[in-house]
Amino acid sequence: MKIKKKFKFLVPAAASNNHVYEAEENTDWTASFWLGILFLTKELSNSKDFDRTIESQLASFKERLEKDIALDTHDIGFLYQLSAVADYRLNKNESSKQIAIQAADRLMERYSPKSQIIQAWGDLDDPKQRGRMIIDCLMNLPLLYFATEATGDESYKTAAYNHAKQTQKYIVRDNATTYHTYYFDDVTGVPKYGRTQQGYSDESCWARGQAWGIYRFTLSYLYTGDGSFLETATQLADYFLQELPEDLICYWDLIFKEGSQEEKDSSAAAIAACGLLELSKQLPVSDHRHFDYEEMAVKILGELQKNYTTKQVDGSNGLLLHAVYDKNSLKGVDECVIWGDYFYVEGITRLAKKWYCYW
């Protein structure tokens, strides 16, 4: 595999334009997915061809943290889990371990002891963003669990656990669907209301958010041993699976049914497949769901490989077609998205080998 020179130092944009990723600086929340793909591809190929690009990419994440470039976001977890943490777990690089701890410290600044959540977006003094969490943030919590493992300081794990419990209590609805975002009064800690940001409506179920929940409540169980997280993950998985159309690739919001003219979201499907594989691992073989979830994950990944890859499109530098970044803002609609490509490769890696999870 030959990497174009520009992607040795830059990263693919979050979404493609006509199925082609433009190169950009390491400033977006999605920047680490390219490095994650490189780590996975190196593992699958046992090749050293990617080493220099990986080194260049890791250096850019160190620089981003040192220079405080676009870090007013909970997505510090995404950024440094697939860069510094992955490098430490694979290569035992002590400098990457220290970078990961520093990134976790920065993420902890966004934790509100009053509402017991990590603020999603924006400046901590922004009244429109204070007290706001989103389901995506579950994906950022492993950085805090790692920091506790690395330092012995339980405060990281406590913050992550509290945030996961608040997500479980307020973002997960009684019918096992999920809000995208939920608001608290950050002064009193009183819960206020759920809303959507990228879903069809406030009370619908945004597919990517549901997929995040499947995967990350499973990991919350893995890190904490709290069995209620595993139960929540199975409930979200069951709802997700029952709402799938015939080809098993979800629409961008689960409110849409078979025959809808709305777009599919291959990225949500790839995330869910990885989540189902991890969920299967956490269930005993005596539980029929252990095999059911694994079977569905394999079928979803098989459908993606058969009908959703860019082998159908000349000139594309992405992997998965038919993803949706944000339909409401008409951003990355029916395009490749870099996290979809990452989770597709992660899913393949999970099936191909015994894989030590970066998360």
C-alpha cells in the first residue's frame, strides 16, 4: 500500500467531497481516525511500510496538545486514544503514555462535578454549551480509564464512570432508544431535557448515536464491572437490530424504515458491527446472544464489503460509500466519512485476528 505524500503529514478531512478526501491539518475532532487506520493496517499486514507516516502523525498530535490547537472539545478522547494510547499499547512508547495522561488531564477540565458530566463542545464559559452532554462522549471515556491505569489516580475513572451513569440515566430512554444530546443546569446539576443535534427529531433515534451507545456501554462494563452497563448495551443493540432494513445497513436515523428514500449511514453500521463484536465477547457462550450478536456483526460487515465499498467508484480514496456526517446541515451526505472507514477496518481486524483493542 502506497500512501500519498500529503497524507504522511496531513490527515483526510472528516468527510469526502464526491468520494475523495481532501488533505487538511490536524485540527478537527476526526484527525486520529487516519492514524487508527494506519495502526490497524500495520497490524494486518505486518509491514513496516507505515512506520514513518505513523511517526509523523504521532508528532502532529504531540504538537497539537503542546500548542493547544482546537481542543475545546470532549473529543480529546477520540484524538488521543487512537494516537498516544494506541501507540503505547502497541509499542510501549513511554512518551506516548505521558502525552495520553496530559490529554486526559485536559479532558478532565471539562468535567462538571455538579452535573457529573463532561461538557461536549465549546468554551467552558459558553452559556449555550455548559451543562450539555452528547451520547458520542461515551467514546471519549476510555482515555480517562487509561489514565487511571497509567497513574493509579482514581479520579479519572470516577469522572468517566459518573458520566457514563448520567448518560445511561438521561440519554437512554425507557424504550432503549437514545437522545443525541441532553442538557443540565450546570449550577444546580438539575437535569433539564433531551434534544437532537444530528438526528431527525428530538424524539427520534439517531442511528450513529445508538451505535456509539452499543459499543461504549459495552466498554464501560469492561472497564468498571458494572453489569447495568452491559444490560444497557444489549437493550440498545436489540433495538438497533430490530429497526434495520432488509440489507442490514441502517438509515441515518432509525425512524426511517424499509423503502425510505432517506440515505443510509454505512458509518453507523460499521460502528455498530464493532460494538456487537465486543458485546459478544463480554457475554458468556451459554448466553445465546453471544452468538447472535456475532452473527449479525459478521452479516453487517459482509454487506458493507459487498455493496458499500468504494471499489464501485473510480478515483475514490475512501473505503465506505453511503455514509452521512450530518444530514441536518447537509454536511457529508452520501459520502465517505473517515470514522466509518476506521470502524470498517477495525471490524475486519476483529474478524481476522486476535486483536488488542485500542479503546
